[in-house]
Amino acid sequence: MSRVALVTGGTRGIGAAISKALKAAGCKVAATYAGNDEAAKAFHAETGIHVFKWDVSDYDACAAGIAKVEADLGPIDILVNNAGITKDGMFHKMTKEQWYAVINTNLNSLFNMTRPVWEGMRARKFGRVVCISSVNGQKGQMGQANYSAAKAGDIGFVKALAQEGARAGITVNAICPGYIATEMVKAIDPAV
């Protein structure tokens, strides 16, 4: 029986590579995306991986989207919380919109996505949750107070949830990549 894997932000960048690797490993994969319909359509055409559109910063959208994935593919065994954005700026110029957009997408989405699948994983005594954090969550980065805070929060979330999941056969891990030449990283203004 093949495992069902759900990858947020799974149609571009690191998420696309993860989605493809999970498919190559024999998983049934669902990849989410937030807004780039053209890229998602091209990704699906290239890979055959199922794509689903919703905003990971919205709990109700996540719950509804997860229900759709599970109706189409089966219960989710593997969740990769990869979706992320940047809204960089020096803190003295950072707006509340920049702050909340990044915190909601990069940190609150972990709750929004993991909570709806957690009970099923506990009941089945199996689950894998992987959160893509960042080296900047470990060391901080000038001009990224919002991003660094969110990614540090990801690490705390993983450490706590790993302790809860262990007795139920659920592992929870973080991966903290450095700078990788994705669209998001290439779009960072070096002058910020």
C-alpha cells in the first residue's frame, strides 16, 4: 500500500523537488499551491502529481482542502509543511502587513495544516510530519525579523510536537536549508 503525502507549496522550488522525490519513492502525492495557477498546471502536466489550491494561512481553507485530498487519495500519512513567503524589510520600516503575512504563512500554517491530520495519524499509529524551516530561523537575518521569527517558531513547534507524536508512531522533524536558488530566494532584494 502506497503512502499518501501532502506537500504545501509543493509545485515550485524546494516543494516541487520534495513532491517529485516522494512520488519517485512510491507515494501518492498531493501538492498545494496558493496562487500561481500557470506554474501549478505545468507542474501537474509534467509530473502527473495532483495539485490543490488553497491558502495555508487560513485554517478553514486547510481543513476543507485536506478533506478534499483525503477524499481523492486517502488518509494523509506524510505531511510536508513547506509553503513559505518572504516580505523582507528592515524592522524600523516593516509594516504590520509584512509581519502578519509572513507569520501567518510560515508559522501559523503549521497548526492549520497539521492539526486536521493529527488525529488520523494518531488513530492509525503512523505519521510523518516534516517542516521546512530555515538556517535564518537558527541564526537570524538582518532585514528578516518576520521570517527569522517564523522559522524559529517552526523549530519550537517541531520539538514540542515530536515529543507528543512519538508514543503514537508519529515523527516530527525540521529541515533548515540555507540559501537555495529558488524563485523566492532569487527575488530577495540584496539592498534590503
